[in-house]
Amino acid sequence: MPRAALSADEIHAFRKRAVAAATKLFADHGYEAVTMRAIADELGTSAMAPYRYFANKAEIFALVRAEATRALNDQQERELYGSANVFERLVRARAAYVRFALEYPDQYRVIFERRSEPDEAYPELLAEVQRSIKLIGELGRLAVEAGVYAGDPVIAAHLMWAQVHGLIFLHQAGRLQLGRTLEQILAESSEHFGGLKGRRPLVNMLADKRDPMTAKRAHQRLSGKKRKSAT
């Protein structure tokens, strides 16, 4: 008897489960070490079951990265376009990036896992990667507009991304070994985001939705200091 065709809901539900299971495997072991059998075992299915829903491991990996990148993009976009104040948008988008990495370390790690095939082979993944690049570029533009960095906005975008991304990876790898925590280092680096040095650490300030000191007020305080020093 021929096997019954899968419904769209069944395909969607299984693929969603597979993404969740594979994300953990890829984050823990890396792309090369994970097999289709390992994914099937994690799902509690037969070794061949995943092939009913995916062509191969590369397709699963692409979908895992697409979903993780989409979640990060969504979180950043909510903050980047949630205010008319340039400085506030910049600070909150930066904090959203850090918050995502700390709350979803597996998803964050797999976004940067070595890929088996070019992003162009998977339109859904490519769309999210391009969206991410656009967001990073917009942060660079805002940084220059807000006076946080001077010069080329593209260089500013790379500098901000490299700083935060590098610190996150060192933290996740347990390699911040010089006596300072990620929170302390980000608080110190926040002076590049409008002189917030010495106030509540940036990671905590923006992770707490009830934060009593908004980035807007911090910017106003900074502007007041600048005006005083000029007189």
C-alpha cells in the first residue's frame, strides 16, 4: 500500500521540530559532526524519516540558520525602528543584539557556524542574511549621525559589530579571563555610545523592560554635560 501523502500542517510541524532539535546539535557539535541519523535520533524517528521532509542535512542546516537569523533580525528591528530618537535607536538595537545572544546562545552560535554551501543556494536563508547586513549597515549610519563615530558609516558598522560579536564569543567560550566580565566590558565600551560610562551597565539597562533610565534621558544628560564643558 502506498504511503499516505503528508498534509501541509504535518510537514510544517515536523520541520519546526527538526529545526529545534538540529539547532542544539549544530550548536554543540558543529555542522560536520552532525548526521541525519543523529537528527532522527534526537527527534525519536527512524533514520529515514527526515528525508521525507528535507533533501539532506545541508537543507536542514540552512533552515536552522534562516530561522535563527530571522529571530535576531526581528529583535533588532523592533528596537531600531521603535523610536524617532537616533541615539535611543542606536543604543537599544545594540542591546537587543547582545540580549539575543545571551538568551539564545545556541541560535546565535549556529548563525556563524561554518556553512556547507553558499547562502545563495537557499533563498530563505539568503533573504535573512541580506536583511541582517542591511540592519548592521543602518546601525553604522546611525552611529555616525549620532556622533558616536566619525567618518565612514560602513567602517563604523564593522567596528561596532566586531566589538560586540567578539566579546560575546569570548564570553560564550569562557575566554574572558583577565578579571572582567562581559557586563563590565560592555559597560566600559558604552562610552562609545554616548558617554554612558559609569552608569548602569548597558546590558542590564536595556535587557530590563522596566528600566527607569531610558537611553533618551542618558543622551540628554550627556548633551547637558557637553554644553556645560563648552561654556
